[in-house]
Amino acid sequence: MKINPSFWTIIAYTLVIATPFFHHESNAMNTSIITPNQCLGDGKTIVSKDKGTFELGFFTKSNKRYLGIWYANITIQTIVWVANGADPINDYSPVTPPILELKSTGSLVLTHKNVLVWQTMSSSPATAVRNPVAELLDSGNLVIREENDTNPQRYLWQSFDYPSNTMLAGMKLGWDIRRNFNRKITAWKSDDNPEPGDFSWSVMRYSYPEVYMTKRTRKMYRIGPWNGLRFSGMPELRSNPIFNFNFVSTAEEVYYTWTLKDPSLTTIAVLNQSAGGRPRYVWSEADKSWRTYSTLPGDYCDTYGLCGPNGYCSITSSPVCECLKGFKPKFPKKWNSMDWSQGCERNHPIRCNSNGTNEDGDGFVLLQRLKVPDTEYTLVYKDIDLNKCRAICLENCSCMAYTNSDIRAGGQGCVMWFHDLIDIKLFPDGGQDLYVRLRASELGADEHRQKRMKIIVGTTIAAAIISVTTYSAYRFRKKIAEKSSKIEDNYESYVDDLDLPLLNYSAIMVASNNFSVKNKIGEGGFGPVYLGKLANEQEVAIKRLSKSSIQGFSEFINEVKLIAKLQHRNLVKLIGCCIQGQEKMLVYEYMTNGSLDYFIFDHSKGKLLNWQKRNHIIGGIARGLMYLHQDSRLRIVHRDLKASNILLDDNLSSKISDFGMARPFRGEQNEESTNKIVGTFGYMAPEYLLDGLFSVKSDVYSFGVLLLEIISGKKNRRSHAKQSSLNLIDHTWTLWKMGNAFQIIDPNIEDSCIESEVLRFIHIALLCVQHCPEDRPNMTSVVLMLSSEMELDQPKEPGFFTRRENVEANSCTSYPSSNNEISITLLTGR
């Protein structure tokens, strides 16, 4: 028999490749190290030591072969680093596989058909290298070091210095100034093409450094400079139990990095060219998938330079772009047609002497809650205070603005801008101060206006005090209807200022079929709700205020004030309102699937919501609540979160509704007290019902109750098991301590759920309903807990646990027990 010569070629190549690792039968070697003159052949891998988190080897994308690193224990192959992304192996075949080897000079070399494809460049001279080894660390970092030296400061080379499209915990993004070396993230061309794309994520070495996303050389997005606590463009980046963020700027290094406080969490930040953004993903072991935790850019106002020079963007305004104080649109026609790219110019030019100094005493106007402008043309003085900063800026006519470079300890350091102010964003809360230069005459006029305003405000307050006093006496002689009419007349002008569509009463009548009983789809303390269809065929829900309800009218006022300022996919959308005489109505988008309680508390209808759908609903509620507490224009405490206030759209996406009882928090306010307790029994936190204290943690408690109801299909206030005194929280807590919490799971979801995942959700719910507010997580942490496998704390005893203290049980006994939910208003003695 004649044997084809290529057969022997294959055998020979196989022996050459296998020789260094011939004693291993599996693809993964029992090592994390490659030593000199060893080679890693195609089909073989090394795995990081300790936890075996990462794996190094060859992989294929679009019929091209690459050397890379991926997660070893994640079922979806997730590539976090590629060596030869710019030089793929195109003509790969098993007959002529690529080979990776470590040279005695300390360089890793990748060859194919004896042709160099890729190699590392050591930071040390070859003559200084003695016994190099290449090691894959459990951080995902591939390093070359001396065999007996594990000090990271003396690595000869590391893959963390040459990232691909993924940023891992502990990786540095930015500059090693000593080597004039820049570490930056570069997107893949596409999901199936690891070749470097057009998008980069990097640090610009300005006087006041910043992190930018660029497309080639064009800036697309920036997160603002580091102000000592957080990035200026990310006021929500506060201290949290998940991440540590840090930005280092010294004479030797300028870089950004983040680490994990919880090592059990698996998360990556990926620059994605297809999406034009940088999402952060968290691995969910329960459903074996990556879940999106956050995405940058976050909203339309994050588009770089959207409002042009000297303009600013506010996502809650319409239109979103406005000129800074003292400036006007450069081209009004374009500006009014929503082309803001040319920006704004001064109302009055600065008047300077020939030597560049100011001649008529300019000053500065304070603007607050900003992402400060692009820092490309800035100077920073770290050792001077704000007064000295102002004086220096004032002496130079080219200086446009200034502020503290570090906001810690009340503010320190100085940064000054010497060019047009680009890419400013106004936040609802948080952000930084900025002092913008204005001509003296404008400042004088502004001060005059302020004096006039003080007079007007003082007069108004005095008039208001007199009016309130008069009204207090007057109300004893008038009927409730007359009082309500008085308030309504004053409120009509207020609604005009909200930039909210006012709908015609006759149009509402036509839409609701003259408020037909057939169109009635619900009723609350405020009055009935009707299904309607507007002239444009849009279906809407119409909340009609009951004429006899003073409480309902107060809720109406509150709801319009708050929800008109809120925009989020998990909040119900307010389309408009109608105020005509005694008629007061709110018009919302119509949710075809009604409210959540319609499904979960009915055994037959509950079958329509399997675990995957309930999980989706839970996530939407959590994200909506996180927006209210942290990301909205006003930090909102809902105060009446319950199943009937969660509406479901066509896709069963959840939307929080009914903001009549909500309260805004401003600034650093964390808690408020009231003598008027409003809400729904069973959902109210103990500190609120007993002491009138409410905060975002009160909503977290309500969310925990709601989470248990969604999982169990049972209402909290009904008796459970054989002990009639046990509500759902009591019952769950008792079973939890016995290790039998799975017994509360709704039979309708038993076949569709993963028990371990549902038990984790029960665990999270018990953390949310703990007795003390400070023990409960915030909603940001809850969202992360729900979407990851991070380690959870053990829950403490829940609020209103029946057998804890008689005083808590007694505090509820005066209220009638009912299987129906009722929103209550209760006056309590303090």
C-alpha cells in the first residue's frame, strides 16, 4: 500500500506540537506557565492558576485563526484579549497550524508556516533576561516575568498593557509617561471580526486629563475629568458595595482603573463598534448569559458637542439644547431648526486692552450641576484656592471659565478654560460648579434683576402669608367644593409652565365614548379610569378626578408635577392633561395587559406568566425604581409601590404608575418625616407606618414585598400556612430559617423556573424587607444582585415579623383587616 507523503507530514507536525505536553490528554494543560523553548500548539491551551478563570489558546472567527484569552468556565466563549487581531492567520489548516513559543530572550513569538505573525517586545534588554516564563494570571493578564520574581513592577511584558476591546478589573487605561506608552481599548470591527475597528476608549493627556470614546480622531463621548471623587460627567458614580473606581494623575502615570469589592462577581466593560458604545456586562450563572448592567453613552445629551460651543444640554428640557447665560445662538435660524452644531456666542464681547488684560472689571456667573466643558484647552494649578483662581482668570482675557480641580474637602485646586466651552451637560442632581466669565454690564444687570426678584419674592411671600391666614379662617365658612375650586383656579396657571400638552375636554369625551361604563377599566382613590382612543388612533388611559375627592385633587397636583419631569422605559408615560372647570384629567399611554395584580393573584391567569416573564417584570420594576431614586431629575420616593400600580405593556414589560403619593428629595436629603401616612397596608415599611419616617429605603421595603408576591402568587396581607397570624413575609422568613423557602414558589412557575435562581430572588427580597432601613440595600445594589451571581449578605429579621415585639403587632390592630388593597391616609399622633 502506498501512503501519501502528506500523511507523514501530519504525523510529524503532531509529534512536534505534542512533545512538550505529550503527557496531557485533554486540550487544557495542567499548567498556567510556558517556559523557554516550549511551544503551545493549536488545539492546546493553558489555564490560569488558582481559580482557573481564564484560558489562553487559539480560536476561529470568520474562518480566520487568532491567539486569545477567554473565560474558561463560562459556556458562551467570551474573548477578552486577542494577540494578533491586526494580523489574523488567513490560510489556516490542521496540516500547518500556528505555534506560540517563549524565547530565552523573554519574548513570546507566534509563527505560522515559519513566518512571524506576532511577537512581544520586552521592556528590558535581552541581555538582562535570565530565566523568563510566560504565565496566565487569574486576573486575565498574560505576563512575562523572571521565573522567581512575581513583582508586577518588574514584569517584562503584560497583556494588560495591550488591551483589545475589553476592560477587566485591575486593568489600567491610560499613560505610562516614563515609557511614553498609552494603554487604550480598541473595538473590534464587528462581533465576528477581531481586527481593530474605528472606535477607541482612551485617556487624553491634557492639563486636566479625561477619558474619551473616539471614532478615529473624532471625539464621540467623554465622561468628564476626574474631580477627586468621581468623573464630572457621571455624578451617579458614588461609593458602592460593588466597584472601586480610581483615577491616578502624576508626573509618571495618568490612568483610570477599577477593581471589584466582591470577587465572586464576573463583569466586563466592552467597547462595541456596532452599537457605538461601551456597555458593562455582568455574567448570570443562573441563565448562563451576559446581562447588561449599564451603557455609555447613557442618553442623547452624552453625544459629544451636541449643543456646540458655549451651549449646554439638559435631557429633561425641550429642546434639549440651550445657550449658557450671557450667550445667544450664533445662527438663530439653524438653532431654531434644532441644528445646534454652531453653538452660541456672547451677547456682548469681552472688552480687553492690547496687552490682553481686562479693562472694565468683568466678573463671573456661577452655573451649577454641570459636566464641566472639554478640558483640551485648560490650565491646572493644584495648590491654589478658588479665590486665587478667580483672580488669575480675571487677569487674562482669554480665560473663559474656572472651577475647583478637586471637589473634596469643600473644594481645592484650580482649573481654567482658555477656549470656547464645549460639551457641557446639565444634570438634574449632582454635577459640578462652573464660573463663566461675563461682561461687567451683564453682571450688573443680573444683580439688578436679582434685587428686583428679592423684592418680588418678599412681597409674594408676605402676600402668601396673609392669604393663607385669611384662607384658614375662611375655610370654616365654606364648603369643600368651594375650597377645591379655589385651589384649582390657582393651579391652572401652574400647569401651563410644565410644558405638558393640554387636551381639550370635548376631545376627551369623544375618546372615552362620553365616559361610557363600557370604557371604564378601573378606579382608585382619585376617581375612575377610562379607556380612550384619541383622534390619531392612539389608545390612552384617562384618569378622571372625582369632584368630591380633596385627597384625589392633591394627588392630581402631585402626579402632574412629578411625572411630567420623569422619562424612563419602566415608568408609565404621561401624554397630557385636561383642566376645564371642575374637570381634571390625566391622560396616559394605555397598557394593554393591565396591572400586575390581575395576573399574579389569580391562579388561572397566573399561568400566563412563567418564571422568565416574571423575571423580566421584576427587572423592569427594579430599574424603574433605581431611576426614581438615583438617576431622575428629582430623586423620587414613590411611597405606594404595589402590584396594582405596576402596569404591563404588549411585551409584558413593567411600568411603574400612580405618582399621586410620591415625594421628591433634593440635594443630599436622605429622609423625611410626616404626620400624614399615605400608602397601602402590607407594603409600608415599619419606620414609615410607626414613626412617619420615609426614604428611598421605604420603597426598597415595598419592592421586597412585591418581589415575594410575584414569586409566590400570594398577597402579603393574607394569612398563610396553618397559622392565621402569619402574613407572607412572616411565612417566608419562617421557611427560610428552616431551609424550606422553596415552598412559597407559585405552582404556576415550578416547571419553568430554576429553583436556585428563585431562591436567590427570595433571598434578595428578605434583604429588602429587613426591619432597619440601614440594613436594606439600595436599588442600585438590588439591580446588580438580580442580574449577577455576587455573594449576598445573610438577611436579618424582617420588619413587622409577628413574633418580634408586641408593640409592632399592636400598632396595626386598630386598622381593619381586608383581602382588598386600600390606599389609606392616616393622621397619627407624634
